[in-house]
Amino acid sequence: MNALVVLRDSVEGAGDLLQEAVGVLVFPDIVKLGFGVGGQYGEGALFIDGKPTYYYATAGASFGLQLGGVTKSEVILFMTDEALQQFRGSRGWEVGVDGTVALFKAGAGTRVDSRTVQSPVVGFIFSSEGLMADLSLEGAKITRLAR
């Protein structure tokens, strides 16, 4: 999946972290548009043992001064069985409400490993150019698709 390739290329140590994760939720193309009121939507897959197991949609709305659009990708790593089971058992999982996600942002020398990652859920937001700064997962609801 191209989103995982971009993540590995953008963040030193991401490949090792991906291997350690018990579940990897990948949204390769999330479209975010805004004209006063904004919204975003994207579909993705939950990978367990390297195989797509379930399919999900992420959607959200935002308010405030905004104009334009962006396409982004999100990767959410579940580092513990407990965090993955909590996610899978929810009818609609919302970051900040149903679970806390440690969000890694762009910066010089961005590196991750099991020593720096203490959270059971870790998130990355990026474009084809690499990891993006000043974006949030807050407010987006993730729901399982019937596929």
C-alpha cells in the first residue's frame, strides 16, 4: 500500500514500529474540504498480521474559518491487543472520546521506536510529500463498513 511506503520513507523507525503493531488501520486517501464549514471522508482497511481484515470509513466535520481542500493519508497503529480489541468492539470510534492517540508530527529528525512510543495507539497524518504538521485526528469518527 502506497501510504505505508510513504510513512516508512518519511519517518525513521516507522518500519520497525509497523512490524511491532498488532493492528494497522490505513486510510490512504482522505479528502478534506472546507468553505466556512468543513468536512472530511475516507475509506480504509484494518490490517492484522499483514492482511486486510476489516474495512472502515472516517468522517468528520469542522467549523470556523476555512477555505479549500487537501488530500491526506492517515495510519493508526494499535500497539497492544487491548487497544485493538477496544477499537474493534466499538460501533463508532472517535479519537479523544473512545481512545487517545499519540500523534506524531513532522519535524527535523523525526524518529520513532518502541522506546519513544509509550501510547497503545499511535497515529500519523501525511501527504505524498511526507509527514504533515498541524493536523489532528480529533473529531473524526471511524466506523466499520459492511464488506
